[in-house]
Amino acid sequence: RGVARARGMPARDEDARVKSHNRGGASSTSREGGATREGDGAREGEKRSAEPKRRAKSTKRAKRERVLAHLSVKSSGVVTPATKAALAFADADEADHCETPFRAYRDVEPFLFNLAKAMKKEKKTLRIYDPYYCEGSMVAHLNALGFENVYNRNEDFYEKVATKSTPEFDVLVTNPPYSGDHFKRILSYCRDSNKPWLLLLPNFVCRKSYYAPSIGDAAKPLFLIPDDAKPYRYWAPGRQGHEIRAKGTTPFETFWYIEFAGVLDAQQQRAWWLKKYAAHSSCSVPALDEALPQQQRLQKRPNPKVRAMLKGAQKSTTTTTGVYFDPAKAKARKKKRARDF
């Protein structure tokens, strides 16, 4: 204070200047602290706003993984036995006794998955009925894909129909016998059930005169068609010369006939499948108003005499008018499509 007075500054003014300086320092510090808090708050706000986006991405990724999970399942681990089991029905044709490959069930998993969702069920509780028994491996195949409630037993389906004792089900999935009038009978049963159905049938069935009346006017099935260069290969137990493993056979070009029976819209399901699965599948799903692909057109099988002559001459049983699968022709068609594309 003595120095301040010597310079002509009153003590009161000096005290006021010091206090003012101290207040100014405190105010500056306060502003800096406030700015820091505001910056921290802005960052916290950004984190909070980004969190829903991260959660949404995580949820979307989880859904996509769940939808495509079945593609990683390569096999059920069950192999069709070489020997044929005793059957509870006596009118079965020996040639009808074939089992559907796992791959065929994996191809239709997306549609079964959507049917379960539409019915507000989980995959494991969806009731699937296959009325035609062979060796029962289809149960294991569908179990491996997450469908645990599958009914496929060694019993006479037609007797069950006659006695009205067929099981309750949500969807029918089967590969029926090819002989006799089995196609017509199962199609009529599906129509009368008013339930969704997935039938694995030869390419010519949809062009038979009985087809449209059997399924009814309301039915508009989708066709899920495997690559003609990689057709479904069926496994036939009990064939002579195949005592170690069941015989693999591809007697006809076959594809899935899929009817949703009002539970789902067929056109919407096709659009959904094209968006989600087309890139991961070798199958195709033509539009409802599209003609079937060239390789699926109706063809006529040679009569037994002609087949015997061809076999005796060691020639291929595939002819220009046959329905048998011809690998060479399938590859040629595939190359031509690739060139055209």
C-alpha cells in the first residue's frame, strides 16, 4: 500500500483493482469450465444419438444371420439305410420307395420359416405332416433345420383318411409315390385340408388334366425349381446290388409345388425370396404368370418296350422326348443361358 500511495494511487483504489482482477480471473475460469462441460455434454449427446443406430444395425445383422442360418447346415447326419424296413401298408410299388435328400428340405426352409411366423409360432412348434413313410429320415432332416414337430410314421395314409384319424397339422410337406393315382389323391387331400402344402413332384404333374381340378380354383402354387444341372437326387433302400448304401437315383426332373392357402401371399413371398435368398440359392422361382422354364416342359417317357431296346443296345434312356435327367443337356442349357445373359 505504501508503494501505491507513493505513486499517487489511493489505497481504496488499489484494493478495488485487486478485487476486480480476482473477480475477473474467477469469471474466466468459470467460463472455461462451462465450455468444457458443454463439450462433454455435446459428446454425450452424440453418443446417445448414435446408440440407437448401433443397436438397429446390430439387430438387423442378427436378423440377417438368423434368416440365413439354415444355409450353414450341410446335412442332418442321417443316411438312408441300404436295407428297406418292413412297411405297414402292402400296396406300395417297389420303385416308389425313395427318400428325399436333405438339400430339398433346406431349399424350402425359408417358406416354412415364414409360415411359422405368419401363424405366430416358432419353427420348433410348427406342426409338419408328411403322410407317406419311407425310412423316416425326413424327420431328422427337418429337425436339423429347426423344425422339431414333424409327423411321419410307418402307417397307411389312406386308411387314416378313411377313418378320419389323420393328425392335426399346420402344413403338409411330402414327396408322394409316383405310381398309380397317388398324385391325384394327395392333391385332392391338400385341397380339402385348406392348409398350406409343399409337394415335391415331377415336372409333368402341373400339366396333367387332373391337376387343376385336384388343387381347386383358389390354389395358385409357386414353383421352386432346382438348377437343372444339379437336380434332386433321391435315395432308394433295398435295391439289388446296393447292399452297403442306398441307391442314388434321379428318375425325373422334380421341383417343389408350394401353396400357402391364404396364410401368405404367393407374390409377396416370391418377391421376398428373390430379395433375401436368390443370391444364396441355385433354385429359381418363376412368377405366377410366367411359363415354366424350357427344361421343365412336359415330355413323354418312352414306353417299356422302347426302354428295354435302348437298354439292350447300351444307349442312354434319355431321349429328346424323355423326362429323365440328362447331365450333358443340362450343362449345355446352362452354358447357353450364361452366354445369353
